[in-house]
Amino acid sequence: MNSQLRIFNTMSGRKERFQPFNSRSVGMFVCGPTVQSRIHLGHARSYVFYDVLAAYMQHLGYDVEFLMNITDQDERISQAAEAARVDPVVLADRYADAFREDMATLGCTRVTRFERVTDHVGTMIGQVSALIKGGMAYVADDWVYFDTSKFSRFGRLSHLSNEELALRPLELSPRKKHLNDFALWRPEVLVRGRWRSPWGVGSPGWHVQDTAVTMKFLGPQYDIHGGGVELIYPHHEAQIAQAESLTGKRPFVRYWVHTQHLNMGGRKMSKSEGNVLTVEDALAAHSVSELRLFLLGTHYRTEMDLSGLASSSSRLKKMRRLAARMSGGRWQTAKPERGSLEGFEEAMNDDLDTPRAISWIERTLERGAKERSERKKTDALAAAVASSRVLGVDLTETPDKA
């Protein structure tokens, strides 16, 4: 398949033409949430973008295997459970279910598999054992650490030199051989039913959780790994070190794709900061299409602010009024004519430029509404509706429902 899609690869620091390992299928993994509470719009920005990325690849003709994990064992879950006076497993179950509900409500339907990390601890133990056997990890007082001095490419994804890495030490501990070594196994109780391992009872480290899930379902190499920019270092950097040390194959992932932050009150929306608007609360005041139009109205690699949400309602209503006028209440189901989506595809092929794609849909509706030719009017509407469906924005609702 000869795709014109170009996407920004964090590893190379530039836009690259998209060429998956398999010419007709795409393997994609996106880091899911740690389920200690409901997800917020900062999470939604990232998940909506990757849903659109998968949808557009399907539009181009690819089969997409879209995997997402759910982190259901973590210190933050244990802390939230203690504050709520419930068992950590009960809390994780509650919010894992809530997460899947929020994703479905947001129209993020392209994920083909959700995997809870606690279902794969056996795989994690096997990978840690293999890293020790291969000389890439070591045991220290029942902890197991990855030895970053043995992996010469550590820091390549984040573009950090050895000197810069030294200024960003991980998990400070006298047990470690080097400042940037990271834990693969720790003798800590995070949830009921902690796990037995060759190094004692404990819990897996954060980074090996994702490697276990991705390598099990997508294999030793796959096409796209996504997440927020805050995950580049150390989380994604560590995953590369683990996977490539285990298999000897490079690259572990062909394209590393990262979304920027959604800010609220000038600060990154974050559970730890306490400045969040949950998806549940946002949907009580705004429609799904309105939220998606807002979240896609800024390029995924650019920071955005929640203050822009108010304008998305009037923008969507205008688009729907034009669409309704053109349709006369009879929505077209025929495919748009060949070449009608060229402007939309040009925008999307340029690193998923959704703001430009939305502007193209608006111009197409405005132009179509002025057309005297019924055929041209019909095709303009069909092109706008087909394009908006890739974005998960519904133009066929009546304008007063925006």
C-alpha cells in the first residue's frame, strides 16, 4: 500500500512517511490510564486523537490492531483506596469499568483490545528473569533493576545526553549501581494478592508492565506507540531498553507518537495538581461531538487550554445548520465522488493536521450551501459528512442538539 501519510516520529524528531512493517496492517499501542479515579479531559484529548489516528488509517485501507493497557496496580491506586477505605482491587475494578464506559461514550471505539496489566504478571516475571540471565539486569536486596549502563541507546528517544541523563536520576536508592537504573521488580505490597517471584514476594515495576502486554499481543516489533509527552522519559525510554535487550531486534517500535497537554487555568490538567474536569462532568454539559471538535481543534503536538471549549458549541451548530440546509432533512448515504476528499486527506496526511481538516470541512459546507448544481451540493455534503465521521463528529444531528 502506497500511503502519503507523514507522521512526526519523536525518535527522529521529524515527520516521516508512514511505512508499517506489514504493508496492509498496523499494530498500535497506546498507554492507558492508571485507574485510581475517573479520567479527565486531558486524558480524553490523547485518547480521542489516537482514536482518530486509527480511524484515518482504516480510511486509508489499513487493518488496525489497536491495543491499550489499563494499569490496575500502582501506588496511586493503593493511596486512593486507603483514602476511600476500600480494597485496592475493588477500587481498580470500579474505575477500570468507568474508563471503558467513558471511552465508549466519547466514541473512542477503534481500540480492539483492552488489557489489564495484572493479568500479565507471569509474563513480566519471565521477562525480568530473561533480562537478568542476559546480564541486562541485577538483583539487589530483593529488588531487580535494569542496568542502563549496558544499553548504549538509553536516552535516544528523549534526545538526552549522558550528562543530561545524570541530572534526571530515577528512583533514588543506595541499592542501585547507577543513577538511571530503574526497577523491574520491587518487594512492595501494592494490592491484595501480591505476587511470588524468584526474588521474593512483590510487585512488577511500571515500565515492564507495558512491555509484557505489547510483546505478547503485538510481537517483538510493531508500528506505533503512543501516549502523552510526559511519558517519553523515563517510561517509553525504559520500554525500548527492555524490549530491544530481550529480543535483539531494532527498532522495537517504528513510530513514537506523543500528544501535548491540555491546560486548565494555565497549568497542565492533572490529577496530582487537582485541576481537572472529568469526562463524566464535561459530558453533562457538552455533547460528544462538541467535545471531539474542541479537542481536535488544536494540533495534537501543540498545548491547548480548556478556555477554548465554549466556542466549539457555536462552531458545531453552524456546521450542522449548513449541513441541514444542504440535505433538506434527507441525509446522503452514498459515498462521495472520487477525489472529493482530497483537501481533507491532504490535511490528515500532514501529521494528522485535524485543525486544518476541520477548516476544510467548514469550507466544504459553506461552498456546498451556495451551489446551484444539485449534484455538486450533494457531493459536497457527502464529502463533509464522510470526513467528519473519520473525526468522530456527527453533522447529521439537528443544530439545536449541538
